[in-house]
Amino acid sequence: MSGGGIESVTMSSASSKIGNGANGQHGRDWCGHFQMPLHYPRYTQADYETMPEWKLDCLLREYGLPIIGDVHQKRKFAMGSFLWSH
């Protein structure tokens, strides 16, 4: 195996897991994978308590977290996930 770098192992592994598409392409341009956002949310507890449901949904979706339950359950989940006690 010439080159033998991490890139060739990663591409080989990804291609074998995804397989060839219906048109014979390798899985290089597949989508649907999760990518962690660059910044951690910097909201306070008061922010979460007054945040509209649509904004909670967007925040949870952005971090790949489940969006289930009513608005109170989502707020509680978001606060538990993103607020750290000091």
C-alpha cells in the first residue's frame, strides 16, 4: 500500500461502509452526517426559560440532540445538556 496515510485508510473505510451508489459512484459525496458546531451555546438559565420552542428545536437539532416532548421538557433537556453548575 503506497502512501499509507490516515487519509487513504479513512477513505477506504468510508467507501466500504457506504458502498457504491446506484450510479456506480463511491460514497464520497454522501450527506446526512453529524458535524459538531464550532461554539458551545452560551445561554443562561433565564435565556432557556424564555426561549421560544422553535429556537429550542433549532438548538437541539444543531447539536444532534433529540427534539421530543413539549416545550417544558425541551427546556429542561436543553438546560441539563448545556448548563454547567459551578
